[in-house]
Amino acid sequence: MPRHHRRRATWRRRLGAVLLALAVTGLAACAGEAVVAPLPIEPAQTTTPATTGPAVPASPATTAGPSSRPPRTRPRTPAPPPSPEPTRESSCYGPIRYDLKIAETEFGLLKSLCFAAGARLRLQGIGPGLVTVDPESLVSQSYEAGVVDILFLRPGTVEVTIPHDDRTDTITVVVIR
């Protein structure tokens, strides 16, 4: 066999071995399991003969251990915003916007609400002039594009009357500081 053919054959075998090793490593990475684990390495101890006296150990050989990279850490995610749900200390919502879709709300289950002053009750899907509040002095009410927006200005109790589907429902809203 000519010399250049032997070199090609050797080169092909080496390339095949490298490709096989890469394929095995790639399959192991896809499976999520490590195929190769580092072995514990102890520094080599050698002795140097002394001219007088017993053998003296030489300095340990340096070994390549696992990488000394710092551990990966996840970036901190910010805390979620405070929930608009009532807290245990109070059964009232804070100064939030509370949306009610008239067509999707079961008013038989919703008889009263409690908010802090500054909260808004937004009624969606109703015509102008249909929603009434009593007393009007505790709220500011506006209408635009099928939405009634009621801003609760001061503490007190407000009766919000909502006509829909051939009946009228009233929600009692307690407003606190």
C-alpha cells in the first residue's frame, strides 16, 4: 500500500473516531444525562532520592480539575405587583379599578363591594344615563363608548343601580379611607 494511502486511511480513522465521540456526546446531551463524569484525581506523589537520609516526597504535580467557574445563577425576577384582592386585615379592596362586564356578570351573586376612596367601578356594555348612584356627592361619574366609570371620592355607602335584561340590580358599595 503506498504511503499516501496509509496517511489517508489513518486520517479517516481518526476523523471517524472524533465524529463518533462527538455524536455520542451530542446524544448524551440530548438525553439530559452525562455519559462522562470526571474522575477524582489525586496529585501524583513522587519521591526524590536524597543523598543522605530517607526519601523525600517532591511537590505534588498540578492536575487539571473541574473548571473553577462560578455557579450559574438565575437573574432575579421582580416581585409581582400587589394583588387587588382584599387582605386578611380588611375585606375591602384598595384604590383599584374594578371592571364589570354587564353581559357576563351574575348580579344575583354580587350584592356588595368595599373599596378604598380613589377606587373606580367600571361598568362595561351599558348605555348612557342608565346607571344611577345615591348619594351622588360621594362619586364622580362619567360615560364614554358603552362604559360607565364611577370614581369613589369620599368614604361612605353608595347604592349603584344597574338596569339590564328587563330587571334592575343594586350593588351596595362601602367606601373607606
